[in-house]
Amino acid sequence: MTRIKILPQEVAHKIAAGEVIERPASVIKELAENSIDAQSTQITLEIRNGGIELIRVQDNGIGIAKDELELAFQPHATSKISNAEDLFSLYTLGFRGEALPSMASISKLTLYSRPSYQEHGYKIYQKSGEFVVEPVGTPEGTTVVVEDLFYNVPARLKFLKSAATERRRVLDMATRLALAHPHVAFRVIAEGKPVLSTPGNGRLLDTILLVEGKNIAPELIKFNNEFAWGQVQGYLGSARLAKGNRSGEVFVMNGRVVYNETIRSALEKAYEGLLKGRMFPWAVVAIELNPELVDCNVHPAKEEIRFAEEQILFSDLIQAFRSALRERNLAPKVEKREIFAKTSPKTAVVQEQLQWAPQTWEHVDKVLREYRPERTRDTEAAFAPTTIMEPKPKAEVVQEEKAELDPNVEAEQTESGLEETRNMLI
Ligand SMILES: Nc1ncnc2c1ncn2[C@@H]1O[C@H](COP(=O)(O)OP(=O)(O)OP(=O)(O)O)[C@@H](O)[C@H]1O
Ligand SMILES: [Mg+2]
């Protein structure tokens, strides 16, 4: 009979790491969140070969003291919470104390850090299973270099996609993080090229225009609503910005990039009738609420969350989204119009048509329900007049500057880099 035994620590670490780190984008998320928690105002994210070969994250945050460097790599070691109750008063993105040990167990990781009060910086890395701490010249803040991700977990390596796909996921995550933190200047360097550089001036709109292109400004609808549970604000995109997948739906909860069913269904419900077939809205939705009302400890990756009052949140969000869409006349209104059947031009029928300026959503919902089964080609067009996808005007392409893989490199905020980000993200 097989006997029960305790797994060696190293195996247990690798199993735990598998839940936190799935791919290069998870490393980017964990490291950038650590930098944000450390009050950084500038974060540089750099990847080589889609992040499989190298990921480097440099920040100008508070740093880690020399005598705490080793502690930071112990499982369940965190400076962010002290007891279980703290989980419901979270103002930090990290709290599990397992990201650094997880990453260190499945990659070759080196961390350099210097708090402002320390004259020298120190680096920490593993040699033959032991941590080594050495003095090093390093700027104020922390830099983490993760090389050869999953080099010792070949099964995991096999599940990674091509470098191009992993790069796209990294850029998608970096973009979401930048949108969630407009007060942080993010620089992203992929394969030696600067691809994104956000201003970090605290203005969400400026960050959006940098990521998506200045030409989308007229397609954005700003909203900001307060409810008993907190506040929701952000920008909704007109139907012209709709996408064939959900990559344009960015949800942020208390600064955390999240994927959440309640927010998603409220958003998509609000757009019902405005988008054609399998199209999904573009939106950045930032929710601020009392941390007591949300559980962030649903999954080790901390991307899923659970709200205490889901129904209330759902209906309040729909109300917020719909009133924003209505203000900009993006919701349909009903009017009567004559339509001549193509087959018989003499027979004119009077039919209710949907135009764009509703009086009330309730009325529009009713009309949509009634008309959906009998859509004709004409009414189909009227249902989704703004889904005609116009080609986005291409931003001017200027000569690209090659940047060395050096964390101190001044990545130029070139339009070409941004254009490339956009292309990479499509
Ligand atoms: N960039 C950084 N700047 C300053 N301190 C850092 C940085 N990264 C990590 N730390 C310190 O190391 C500790 C461990 O980091 P780690 O990411 O493993 O855990 P955590 O962030 O507390 O929780 P989680 O596992 O949920 O991310 C942090 O609590 C923090 O004190
Ligand atoms: Mg962390």
C-alpha cells in the first residue's frame, strides 16, 4: 500500500508556484504589483523572447532593507498583512507572501534593492539551493530579473505558447496595469524596443490615449457615479471601438486588475442592442469600494474577486453604464419611418425604427425585445448603426530607435513604439 508522506519542501514550492505563475504575464503582474505596493512612481518592464528568456522589472519604490532580503523569499513572508482580518481591509495588491518564493523556485531570479536610507544596494540570488546576498551598485528602488522561466519545470514550459503569443499576453497585462495606475509612469520594452510609455500624470484619459491612440478621443464617454458601496468611474467606448473579443474590457477594483463576471455582465448588458452579433464593448471601469465588501483571496493569482453584494453592484453598474451611454446618445430611440420593401417597391410599410437617442432605457429594452425576432436587413442596420468599423487612422510612423536591454535605458516614447504596441495587442 502507498504510504502517506510529506512532500519535500522544494516539490511543495513548485506545486504552489504553479498556481501563482502560469506564464510570463503572471510574473509581470506579480512584480509590477510589488512595485506599486512599494509606492513606485516609475516602473520599467522589459522582456526578451516573450518573457520566457528574460523578464526585468525595475522600480523607484521604497526598496527592501539588506537584512530583510532573505526573508522576502520565505513562503508566507509579507510586510502587507499581519492577521486574517486584514484580508478584508486590504489596501495593497499583494498579501499572500508567496509571489517571490514562487518565482524563485521556477526560474533563475536575482533581486537588486536599495532603500533610500542605505548607502549601498544588495543583490540576492540562489546558488546550489542557498540564498546569497552581495553588495552591488544599484539605483534607489528594486530591480528583479527573472531568467529562464520554468527551466526546471519542463512540463510547464511545454504549455507555454509561442514567444509572440506570450509577448502579446505580457503587453495586454502591462497595458491593463498602466490603465489601472495612471499615476505610475510605465515603460515597456519588448525584444529591445520601447513599445509603451505612459505619462504617469494621474490622468486616466492621457493613459488611454497613449495606449489606444489619440484618434479614439471622440469615441470615449466619461462616467463617474457614486453609490452607497463606493464609486465607479472610467470611460466607455462607442460602438466603433467594439472588438470581436473581450480584450477591450478592462476592470479595476481598488487598483487591482481583475476579471469579474458581475462587472462583465453588467457592462455587456448595458451595451445590449448597441453592438452587433459577437462584438464586445471597449471600456475601462475602475471601481473603488470598501475592502470589507470584497474578497480578493479567491484564487492564488488574485485576479478573481467576489463581492458581498453582487446583485446590488450589478444593478448599480448597469445604471451607471446606461446613463453614460444615454448622455452621449449612443442608446437607441424609437421612431416611425416608412420602409419600402425591395421586392415590391409599391408596398410601403410603416415600421418602428431604432435611432440613437432614447428617452428611457426601459422603453428601449421593450422595443428591442419585441423587434428582435422580426429583424429585416433594414432594421438590422438600424439596430447597430455605429458598428460599421472604420479603419483606425494610422498614427504617424517615425524611425524606431533600438534600445539596449538595459534597465536604465531611456526608452523614447515614440509613436512607432505605440503603434507597435497597438499592433501587438490586436
Ligand atoms: N519591488 C519591491 N519593493 C519593495 N519591497 C518589495 C518589492 N517586492 C517585494 N517586496 C517585499 O517582499 C515581500 C514579499 O513579496 P511577495 O510578492 O512574495 O509577497 P506579497 O507581495 O507580500 O504577497 P503576494 O504573494 O500576494 O504578492 C513583500 O511583502 C514586500 O515587503
Ligand atoms: Mg507580491
